[in-house]
Amino acid sequence: MNDFLGQIIMFGGNFAIRDYAICGGQLMSISSNSALFSLLGTTFGGDGRTTFGLPDLRGRSPIGVGHGPGLQNYVWGERGGLEYVTLNQLEMPIHTHQVFGSGSQSSNLELSTDDGIRDVPVAGDVPAVGNYPGSLGPEKTKNFGPATNVVAGQALPGFNPSSVQLGTSGGSQSHENRSPFLAIYFLIALTGVYPSRN
């Protein structure tokens, strides 16, 4: 079986087979490899006058050229992908944070032990002992009076919204973005049968 010029194979050894080169992005002389240059051009590097580049598959997975169903289009020689990714705000899932509050406020409710003298409070009045009319009629119950004989009620705990703190989450660290892998050499044929188009 004759290999095709420019054919890429995987090899289990740790060296390049004769008439092959490791796909490491190295620059090749056009004058010494004109047939291979006619296939690759400067797709993988080089200046196109004296040099051209070989594909660089070091640490990269090959992917088929074209536009698969439901997938994006990949152009011959295109490079992409990242080993590690740090999510930004738009990429994070919707979530909640714990809220912490500090500080305190309290309030007292003052009550009078005297009978109320007014049905509508005026400035300085406090709730007083209800003074009910002795008979049914238009007279209203008097529930308010001056702040005399005041008894302080129990302090009611409050909350100070000026000291609310939002708990932080995460560490802003990048995460592994690679599928399971096995490192092996990719080799490209420097000689062989010149491929004809189908």
C-alpha cells in the first residue's frame, strides 16, 4: 500500500517514521517540498515564498471540516478551543445568595394606665385604658390620653437595613474544559502518491 502525500496518521511510537514528519507546526522549505506545498499552501503557516507550515496537532484534537447538522461551521485550518475556562456572569446558572444583617434597632410601645379621654389621638397621646360609654349611642369609646402614668412596653427587636451584607460565592478559578485524552503522535507523509481529486 502506497501512502498519499500529505496523509496524516497516528503512530504509537515516540519518533517520526521515515518520510513522515511530526505534525508540530514546523516550517518547511517550499523548494524542497513543492508537491506538499501545492496541497497545504500557507493554511498552517509560512510566508508562501520560501516556507510553508505543517499542521500543528500538539495538544489539539482534529475535527472534521464543514457544517454538521446542528453544529457550527469549521473551516480548513481553523484553530479554536480552550483548555481552561473561567465563567463570566452571563454563563453562570441562575442562583441565590445568603444575606447577612448586622446591628440592631428597637422600639418601645408606651401605654398609659389612665382611662382614655379622647377617641382620636392628638400629639403626645399614647394608647390608654379603653373608656367605654355606659350605654349605646353616638358617643365613641375613648382609647387615647396624655402620656401620664406611662408603662413602657417590651422592646421590639428591629432590623437595620443599612448594614445588609450579601454573601460571596465562588473563587473565580478557571475549570478544566478538556475531554478525556491520550497523547499520541500525529505524522504527515512528506512523500508518496500525489492524491488526485475524487
